[in-house]
Amino acid sequence: MTQTSTDLHDLTVAQLATLLRQRKVSAVEAARHFLTRATAYKHLGAFLGVSEDVTLAQASAADARLATGATGALLGVPLAHKDIFVTRDFVSTAGSKMLDGYRSPFDATVVSRLAEAGAVTLGKLNCDEFAMGSANENSAFGPVKNPWDSSRTPGGSSGGSAAAVAARLTPAATGTDTGGSIRQPAAFCGITGIKPTYGRASRYGMVAFASSLDQAGPLARTAEDCAILLGAMCGPDPDRDSTSLDVPTEDFSLKLGDSIDGLRIGIPAEFFGEGLADDVRASVNAALKQYELLGAKLVPISLPRTELSIPVYYIIAPAEASSNLSRFDGVKFGHRAAQYTNLTDMYLQTRAEGFGDEVKRRIMIGTYVLSHGYYDAYYLQAQKIRRMIADDFQQAFTQCDVIAGPVAPTVAWQLGGHGNDPLADYLADIFTLPASLAGLPGMSLPVGFGAGNMPVGLQLIGNHLTEARLLNVAHRFQQATDWHIARPQGV
């Protein structure tokens, strides 16, 4: 029972869960181990908050359940949550001064479901403010650093989650994906992450950015781990989330190991044109050749409206954000300005002080496109093109089973590398936005290294509710390769 290991952090979720069930390590020992690492690597900026007493109490409860012979794929396994999920026992900030110090009276559904499965919460992870960003530089509490090179971004907005998993500060983490915020940081940090079909996981208790796009998902080192986590996170939540799908909870591990012989992998021409860095192209092409060796067939396809996904997303998402963030006005909860002359001035001062530059930018864009005289010209047209983008995918899926391509045009860039040019960040989302707009499941898995020895991710996109297939396609690749076990030096 005292078999603590100096390399406990190198175990996957599945491996650690096995040791816990066999009583070769206790949940308390595992929790202490990762809490120590979180402190030792706090310079990465991944964690925003921990509570050792809460974590160890949860771990003790898990040990008590294990002692009775209880089993479970996550029982006693430590993990951490992106700070976009509200938690009763930890401060929930969404990476914003607006919610600095806020404590929720309830847990998000995703948090409570993982807790019911026996997972132990290590703490809350840094993220771009209100999940708005592609580099995790928009957090009010400082940027997150990429464990592979601390001068580079880990990606965003789930950069804290990706960095924590890559640095072995937690075996797994939750994230959210609005336009690529699970897949892109997973790619930049050399780990695995999946965004399920829109509506698979409840949005109740997720601080809203864009309600028709936000979706929760797991980040871990392997597809197998993601399958375990996703099974616990997903399921109908009709009483609390009207966008939750009425689809039964699924064991996404059941198809792991199935043959992919004859699998048709669609290769969209638009994902491999100008703008894709040569180093990323080389790693992605090598991964596709590996899939051919595994028996898959590569099928050329077209997603002709890929380029339109950027303007469409950056009209729809800010429009929804401007509505969602109107609740942060200093009246009921969150930050309130100390100095103001009347109610209107309190609103103005509170929001000026509480919101960062990127959040203000998106609120203004969203308010503009929803205003009288511009709604039809911008927002309505964007929604029509969104439907066309979704139709492009359905046409493609008549020719293939899954779609594959790069996650991002380049490897992770330098922190501050895009300076004061938000458009550069927006353009980096070109390959992840289409699947988000169509509500499709998508994932990233590590497939090599590019410039500066930085990780490269392969994106897999499936049709609605085909997460099990996607996870198996990724799992078979990881059985044949070892990119997913690479670890940054110094951690």
C-alpha cells in the first residue's frame, strides 16, 4: 500500500487506475504526489488555484470506496479542471478579474459527473479570459508557458489544461472547445484531446462564451484515457441544459482496438494549401502514411468553404459573447467598481475594470453585428454560411468515414509573438473552426515534431456521435507509434 513511485506521474489514467484498484498505491498518495508537482512547476502558470485539504479529503473518500472493493475506471484518479467550469470547493474565475475570488454555490455538471465516478480534483487550471483566445495570453492572471519550450505558447484557450497534462502535473484535465480550444493546445503540447459532438456533454456550469459552440471535453496523454474520461463526462442533462442531446451515456472504450482496415480517411485539399508550414505538413503526411500501413485508405475530398469559417465564426461567436457577458455588470456577483456616481456609471466602470482587452474587443464586435441595420448584413448571413459549412461536411462524409488534416498551420509560436495583432491569432484557427461550426466531434493526437522540436498534432473529424470511432482511429495509431509517450525535457 506504500508503493509510491517517483515516476507515478508518468502513468496514464488507465495505468494509474489499475494500480489504485490493485491497492498498490492509495488515492491519497497519488494526490499528494501531483500536488507536490503542481507546486514545483508553478512557474509554468498552469494552475490558478489548489486546495490541499479539499483534494486530500476527496482522495480519502476514494480510498474508503476502494477498500470496500468498489471499482471504477476513474475511482481515486486525480485530475484538474479548466477554470471555465464552476466548482463549489474551488474559486472559479474563468481567467478574468471580473470573477476574481468568486465561489460558486454548485458544481458544473461535468465536474459533478467526474466526481461521481470517483475522480479527485487537484485544482483549477489557467485559461484565456472567458475562453477567448488561441494562446492563453489573455488570462488576467498571467500567461501559461509551454512545457516543451517555456518561451512559447501552449495554445488556448485550454492552455493551462494542456500544459498541466504535458508537464505531468495531472494525468488528465477537462477543457472546453468553442473554435478549437481543446484541439489546438493539445497539438501544441503534444498530448491528446477530443471535442465531442455539440450537446454530448452538458454546458451547465460552464461559464458561457458562445452558447451554440461551447463544448466540454477531456485532455490526456492517450486516446484510451480520453475515452475513459469522455464516458464519465457525457450524458443527457435535460433539466439543466436545453442543448443537451437526448443520447444515452456511452462507453467509448468498447471499440478501442477494432481494426481500421478499409477505413476511408478523407483528406481535404483546403487543409493542405498555402499557409501550412512545411514542418507541420511533413509530420501530418507521415502520420497519414502510417494509417495506410494500418490498412486505411486515403480519399481526396473538398471542404470548399473552409476559408469562410474564420469570418463566420468571428461574427457568430462575438455576437453570442456580447449577450452572455451582459450578466457581468457588478450587480449580483463578481467584480464591482469601487468608485462610481450612479447605476450606469457603475456598469461602465465595473466592465471597464473587470474585462480584458480581448473580451472587450469581442463584446464590441458582437454588439455591432447584432445592432439595427447590421444584423441582416452580418449575423444572418453568417448563420446561412454556417449551414453551408455543415452541408459541406455531410457531402464529404458520403465519400469517407473520418476526415484528417493538421490542427494548426504552424507549431506553437513565441509568447507575445503575435504582438498586438489579434487577427494573427484568429487565422491560426482556420483548421479547427469548420468542425466547431458544424457541431462535429474532432480530436488532436501527437504525430511528430516540427520547428524548434515542438509537437505537431493530427486532427481527426468525425460525423455526429462518432466519438467511439474517432477514439479508436487515434488509439490504433498510438498502438503503432510512440509519439504520445514523448515528454518535455526537465519535467
